[in-house]
Amino acid sequence: MSLEAIWAKSARGGATAGETLEAHTRSCLAVLARWASRLRGVSAVRSDRLWHRAAWSVGLHDMGKAALPFQAHLRDPALPRWDHRHEVASLAFVPWVARPETEDYAWICATIASHHKEA
């Protein structure tokens, strides 16, 4: 499956295709960029790495949706739901951007794992 074929959201309102993971991630990063612009001084309060960590968290937060069973259910809701949380699967990608012994790793993992209120 190519990157362009990975969906983040199922098809809605009669559409034949869902929102791609790439489009969804770009949209989320654009929102983060607006927040960072409006809240420039926030990072100095707690960490000078806040926006760095936030950007990686947003960039990786839904990567677990690439799992084939998740993709199958997005395309055909009649298929069984995947019995795993996509957020947890997304954590597998964090070592691509942060070493496990770093604070960045801990912050990025915590953000990804908790990005859904029902989690």
C-alpha cells in the first residue's frame, strides 16, 4: 500500500474515498503552526522544546492507522473493527525521531498515547 492510499478517516457524505493520512497530518500541523504563532511565549514558560515535541507528536499521532486491519475497516465498516488502539500502534514510530532515553521521547509518547479523550 502506498502512502497516498493510507486513510486517516473513513469516507463521509457519499464520498468514495476517505481523508488520507497525509492530508489529515498536514491539516493538524497547520493548526499547530497557528497555535505556535499565537502562543509564542508559551514555550519559554516550561520548555524551549515544547513546539519541537508538539510537531513530532502531531506528525506521528495517527501513524498507527496504517495498520492493514485498521485500513480495511475504514474502507468497509462491515468488516470487523481492529481490536487495538491506533494511538498505541503509533508509538512504534517515535524511535524514528527521538531516542528512548530522552525527555523528548517521553513527551512525544505521552502526547500521542493521550490524544483521544476516550483513551
